[in-house]
Amino acid sequence: MRAAVQTGSDARAAVQTGSDARAAVQTGSDARAAVQTGSDARAAVQTGSDARATLRMRCDAGLARQNPSQARLAGRNAAEAGFTLGHEEFAKLLGTTAEGLPEITREAIDAHDFRMTPLAGSELRAVEDRVRAALNAPLPVSGPSRQPAWEAGWGDILARFAGSRDLADLEPHYFRKPSRTMRVLGRYVRPQSPRFEASFVDVLQTWLAARWLGEATAIYEFGCGPGHNVAAFARLLPERPIVGLDWATPSQELLDLVAESTGYPISGRRFDMFAPDRELVLKPGSAVVTIGAMEQLGERFEAFLGFLLAQAPALCVHVEPLHEMYDASDPFEQAAKRYAERRGYLRGYLPRLEFLAREGRIELLEVRRHLGSEFHDGWGSLVWHPRRKNHHGSSQDDR
Ligand SMILES: C[S@@+](CC[C@H](N)C(=O)[O-])C[C@H]1O[C@@H](n2cnc3c(N)ncnc32)[C@H](O)[C@@H]1O
């Protein structure tokens, strides 16, 4: 089911340096957290030669979790003067090598500005104060009560897109805010471009399409919002039927308009992950995607997980915050962990999948943190597939 990763001829690890002479990323042996991806999609995290904290945290499914302490060390060493995310750095964040990046992903990286400056001194203290203040302030908590807010938000985008029919207008409001501070490789950084996070999403979409979705007979994005990922996957994977599902009704209207404007084979369908529609039958060989959507379920993911297990898609690809991967002993990590808890973000899903993997009911293929915005690491990947029961009642891989 996994798509072959296309590699281009020029497998350079280009490091972009800005005209303001920000230093290029150092990828020396002590700054490197090289990530190898085995043929069985296990991702073992290795550190460089002077790795102070060589740690292999193999979960029961046979894959290692990215170690935040290692990433932090690498980030601190690499980022003393300012740095960027080029091919090498993206490869590490995504769990491959620069050569393993699909051509389309390399092009997307090159097309954007990922330069950044690590925060220090008063700038760092200001961010830490802001994070502390947010943690002590009332924060909106995800869950059923937030449904009207999503209706309203996507309603605004519907009005905008209906007028312009410009796919760029599908972009959610949270990517339109300037990326003032990001969490990258274990530290706060100030991106050069206000569109840093939106640019990261552009790159990620190409990676997901090439790495995981290439062989899917159809793609279902649950919690798809305005459909910007659906439209991107339709562009990257022509002719592929793609369904965008969300509990907010403007989402379906948006997808209808996008289909009408572009001719893409996409459609929308109303779906509540808290109360899955059992009438929906996923196409055999299809892939399920969620991006920042299960995040909103908090600890109430069981109904949706039950739906996925019953439907047995060929692959489930989640890009979500991974609560259990925070290192609670580190203040930088702890702040993000507490923020995610205050917002009621996804929690307990990874251990639940690990349990199912131990039981032989699913296979976990990837668990990986990428990076985060100011308050928490919202960008992580969790990829798995259900194992189908054979007629003797035991589980077997269905691929
Ligand atoms: C942060 S947005 C992510 C949207 C989109 N996937 C993206 O990448 O920008 C969360 C989305 O999940 C949807 N959502 C939240 N809870 C849901 C539920 N119980 N069922 C279906 N959709 C839900 C919201 O309506 C919203 O579109």
C-alpha cells in the first residue's frame, strides 16, 4: 500500500542561505539526528558519533519513536546563529534521507523560505512569558461545544471562495496569521517568512501524497475543513477520487464548489467523528487521512477508531499532535504538553494504537514528531493499517 518514494536525479541537500547572511545549518556529527527508514517502514533514530543521549525507544510495534532530547541537542548545536530547513533538514524531520525525498517535495522545499533565527535573550523571554500567560488564561477547549465555531469559520471561507473561486482562498484562518514563533528542533525560533507554517504544510502535502497515498484507490480526509488538503492531493494525485468529510456543513459546500471550478474528482460528505455514520462504506484499498482533526477529539476518539477498524482501510495517515511523545521532564516540552492538555487536544490515541499493535490487530508504520507553532507541537505523523482477520480468527496483514 505504501507508495514508492520518487527520488530525483539531483539529490543535493541544498541549504538555503539568505542575503542577510544567516548561517547555514551545520550538519556535523554532533548536530545530526540522522533518521533511517527501513524497508519495513520502521524508523530508527540514530544520533551522531558523540551522541550524548543515544536512546532507542522501540515501541512494541517494532518502531522507534523520535527522541525529543536528541532532536533538541541537534537543534541547539545547529542553530546557534540562525538556520534554515533545506533538503537535509526536511529529510530528518520527515524520517528519510535527502536522496529519499520525492522530487516534488524537494521542489516544494526550494520554492519556500524556511530561514529562521533561534530566539535568545529578551526575545526568548517575551515568548516564554506569552506562553506562560496563555497557560494561565482561559483557553477554548476542543469538543462538541466547538462545532458552531467551526461552522462559522468555514462559512467565512465559503463566502470568500464563492466570490473568488481562487484555490488560495481555501486556506484556513490559522495559516493566514503570521508565523511569529515556531517550535523547531527543540527550541523557539523566529521564522523569516510570515508564511513559515503554511509553507511547511505545502511541503508536507507533497510528502504525504508521494510517500503514503500514491497507491490508494481513494482518499478520505476526515475533518477536512475548507478542503485545502483535498484540493492539494487532487492536484498531486490526478484522477484519484478524494472525499473530504467534516461535521461543519460549509465544508461540503466548499468541496462542491471546488469540484465545479476545477473538475477534480472530489466530493464532500457530512461526518461527525464523535458519532460516525455507519452508512459510509470506504472503498476497498483506500486511505484515510486526518490533519489536525483528531486533535479536536481529545480523549474521545474511540468511536472514530472503532469506525476505522471496522472499515479496514488499506492505510490510515494521521498528522496530529502526539501528546505522549512530550518529555515532561523538560520545561520547553512541558509547556507544550500543558497547553495541549488545556486545549483538550488528542490524548491517549498513540498508546491505544500501540496496544492494538501488540494485540496484532493493526500494524504501526510510523510515529514521528515534526515541529510546532508557538504553543505546542501540532505536527506529528502516525501511520498504521488494520490487519484483516482470516477465517481462523487470527489477524493477518491484508497487503
Ligand atoms: C484544525 S481544523 C483542521 C482542518 C484541516 N484538516 C486542516 O488541515 O487545516 C479541525 C477540523 O476538524 C473538524 N472537526 C472537529 N471535530 C470534528 C468531529 N467530531 N467530526 C468531524 N469533524 C470535526 C473541524 O470542523 C475542522 O474542520
